Amino acid sequence: MPLTRKAYRAAILHSLADPAEVGVEASYEYFEDGLLVIENGRISALGHASDLLPRLPADIDITHYQDALITPGLIDTHIHLPQTGMVGAYGEQLLDWLNTYTFPCESQFADTAHAEEVADIFIKELLRNGTTTALVFGSVHPQSVNAFFEAAEKLDLRMIAGKVMMDRNAPDYLTDTAESSYQQSKALIERWHGKGRLHYAVTPRFAPTSTPEQLALAGQLLGEYPDLYMQTHISENKQEIEWVKALFPERDGYLDVYDHYKLLGERSVFAHGVHLCNEECARLAETGSAVAFCPTSNLFLGSGLFNLPMAEKHKLNVGLGTDIGGGTSFSLLQTLNEAYKVMQLQGARLSPFKSLYLATLGGARALRLEDRIGTLQPGTDADFIVLDYNATPLLSYRLKQANNIAETLFVLMTLGDDRTVLQTYAAGQLVHQL
């Protein structure tokens, strides 16, 4: 295969570490006039254009962006493929919202053609918004996951997904059984896990919709395939938490249900965690588990405010999630806009560099993929995006007033959306262009 080498010149910014651990100044690397060199789908060099240009072959293809910022591709650690068609559904909190809108919408994925159509729309929306990796819930139907992975494989995307396991407390038309969920998940794992840049996640929807037998089999799958992911929901809504206590009176709280069935671990991601306590945060951190912070969804469904400072205190890995369709935007820029407000309401600040970290390297660490994605370090996958400073008249005008990269970044995260993403690259290939 011939060597393919390209270079991209622009302002370039990426995270190096969590600002909460190393301080803001040591947490990022910024090149005002930077150069990113790609070889065969991976980053081979990153630095100041003035340093790197003299070392490059004279015939290398260089794309030079004016008024633009290159960052790593964004990482969404919690999102639902089958809820694409019901984003912005009016008037309910979590449990009523599931019954009124979500379950009927997800039932359509019994039809393979429908699953394929939505998978195509869903992936295009991710890429339009600069999201190059996502941890994705399918529906209870295996065809939802097959359709998603087939579409992702064609573009060589790094994606993680799983079939929902749900054998109680849901409509009959949408439940599986403990055994069928195990067998269907196993077949999907054998077909997709580790194929190209694809990974499988064991996906019990949440404790109330799985019997103890199903949760035990979910834990068994994780034991049989040690590098699998696990995704589920936790402590999103106070009514939900009380329901879990009633369903599992023998367990010491919501997290202990998952702990008992061996679902905590280094590739386990728990969505929401709005009402976690200190002890639960400590246990999640101790097991290497992660939480997906979903601010747009938590506000839209009235669930509450995630306590990021408490998670930081326990050195708990936290990624960012859009949680489509409880969340109202595929844009992680817009999600960070809401995250800032969630922190403000708690008297805490969310710096632009912490926001960048959450949407890139923090997400990669939550997924244990920081050696492959989430930064622009040489040797990592060439998943990156180009953000246009002139995407809208207001953004263009506002950024002309910005005095430094911190202000520029913050404005991009408050005024930016899908229109700001000029191009998206995955494994060095252009997969979206405005």
C-alpha cells in the first residue's frame, strides 16, 4: 500500500491532562500557527509550522486553513441511536418520558430497513457535529446494532455500541429474555467486537428493566470477553432511584446493584450519576469505572445538576454525553454550553480548558482509549476536526474581540454548534465537510 502523507496547517489545540489534576497551564498544548502531519491514518508529527515545514518533503500536500482551529475529534460517551426521531419530546420527566415517547420510538427498530435509515442519519449527525467516537445504545433489537456498525465500518470510524438488554418493566413488544439477550449479545460480540475500529458494549438499559438473571448474564459476558465495554444508566432521577430500592431491597443502593452483578470495571461507563453520593463516587473510582456527564439531558428532563467537583475530588473518570434523545443536540459544543451553566448553578466554574478535556481526552480516558484518540499526539489515530471562526456572523464578530486562546475556546463553546465544524476527519479521511 503506498504511503499517504498529508499535512494540515492552522491554529492547533489539544489537551494533555486534566486541568483539575495538573492545573490549567499544564493541561493543554496550543500552536498559534501549527502543523499536523498524517501518515496512513495516524498522526506522525505535531508542532509549530515553522519547525516542521523545513523537514517535510517538497511535494507533500498541505492544506492551510485561515481563521480556523484544529482540535481532536470530539467524544460522546452517552447517546441513543434509536431516539434520533424523538429528540425534543415535550413535557415529561424520565420515567413517564420513557413510556410516552421512548419505547414506542424504539419499537420501530424491529424493522431492519428503518434501523439502516436511522443509522445513516445518526452517523451523519455525529460527524456534522465533529463527533468522531461515540458510546452508543442500540435498541433491544440486534438489527439496530448491526445497522450502526455496518454504517460505521464503511467510514472506518472508532465506535462502540451494544444491544439493549431489557427483560422486564417495559412493553411486551420491546422486551427480550435473560437468555435471548445473552445469546444475541454474544452473536454481536463475535461479529463486531475488535473488527476494524469497532468495539462492543454490554448494555443493560438500567437496573429497573433487567431481572437479576439478566444482570448476572451481563456480568458473565464481561467475564467471558475481558476487553468488552459495559454501559448503563445510574442515579439520573430521584423517582428512578426509589424504584431501584424497591426492586432490589437486598442491595445497598443503586450502585451496589451493578457492583453485585460484577458490572463495574475499567471499561464500564455509567450515564448521568446526577444523584451519586461520595461513597458511590469513591467506589466507581476505585474500580476504574467512569461517568458520562449529560447536561442537556439532565436539564431538559429536569433530573438535576451533576456534581463535577465531587467527581474530581475522587479522581473519577468523567466523559461528556449528549444523551440524544433526552439531550437536545448532537453538538458537544452546545453540550458544553449547558455544562457551563450547570456548574454556574452550583457556584462552580467550568474553564474552557476543562471543557476541552471533557469533550476529548477525558472522554478517551473514560473509554480507556487515550492511547488512540482524544489528543493529537503522534502515534494516535488521525481523528480531528476543523472549527471555523467565521461560521456565523455573530461568531466571527465576537472572536475578533477575543484576546487569547482561552477566550476563543470559550466563545466557540458558547456560540458554536454544527455550523462551526468545517471538516471532520476520521483515520485521516475526510468524512464530513460543510
